[in-house]
Amino acid sequence: MTPNSAAPSVRDARPDELDAAIALLDVAFERDPFVGWLTRGDARARRRYVTLVTRRLIAPRGRVLVDDSLRAVALWMPPGGWNLPLGTQLAMLPTLARVVGTRRLFRIAKVSAAIEEGRPAAHWYLALVGTSPAARGTGLGSAVVEAGLALARAEGVPALLETSNSANVRWYERFGFAIRRRLDPPDAPPVWTLST
């Protein structure tokens, strides 16, 4: 973005734009260490995972923020958004089993519980963020992250995220995120928890 250019416009994705958001995130997470471990490096499983997070978790109870050109997307869950009714959790189980493999469900649940341990009671959670390869470095990714951070500030709660890509840590620190901890699961990539 040049000094004279306007800040990118960020808004909630419309329901008919979710497929485009999912496609963008699928590409953005092709080389993500944790998503790769979670999905066993399977491209179809990765697409199912991104679809599950976008359509079944975030879109019904959170914010799918996009720029007007649909070249950047951030999935934000508000405070309390992860408190899913048991029926909702059970309905997602077959898809989750296809994503991670039935035999790995217990292991994945254990790692997920360890990652979630110690989270503040109220926070905005940045679940996924991605920018199309052609738009990287243009400020669009920053714009969708900043829009979510504004939601957290307006409610007076921290923002939180996890990443397993060490190169991303410095990028998130530019927004005021700081490392809270690093988790090293025995057979999974390291995971950094960051919050504002």
C-alpha cells in the first residue's frame, strides 16, 4: 500500500462468498505445519478442515472478515463462541473424523485440549487468516487482522491466536500480539500462543 492509497475496505463476507473465502484459506494453509499434521498432508482433508472451520464454526457464530476484492480473509470467533452445544459438537464428529482420521481422534483431542489450556475466559480468537498469493504484501491481510483487533478492543478483551509457523510470529507481533507460551506436543509441530 502506498502512502496516498486508501486503507482497504473490510466487511463481513456474504453467504455466497464463503466458497471463495474457503478456497483462499485452503491455498493459504497448504504449507502450514499444524494443519498439515492435522490433515496428514492430504489436500482433500485440508479443504474439509477449512470448510468445517469456516462454514460450521465461524460463520454461524463469529465473523468472516474479507476485503472487498476477496483477496484476504480472517475468521474471528467472539468471546463465548467456542461454547458449542453437545449436539453441534456431535454433528461435526463425522467430518472431523474424515479430516484427521478416526484412529487419531483421541490424539487430536488431547493436543487440542493442551493448546486451549490457559486461554482467557473472554477473548476474540483469530482462527484462520489468509491472503491470496498475488495480494501478499499489499496490506490486505493486515486490514482483516486489524478489523478483528478493533472488535476485541471495543469489547475490552484480548485477541488470541495460535500458530505453528515460526515465520508468522514476527508478523503477528507487528499488531501487538505477544507470545504467551510455546507448546511442543510429542508428535506434532510446535504451537505458539499469542495474545494482545
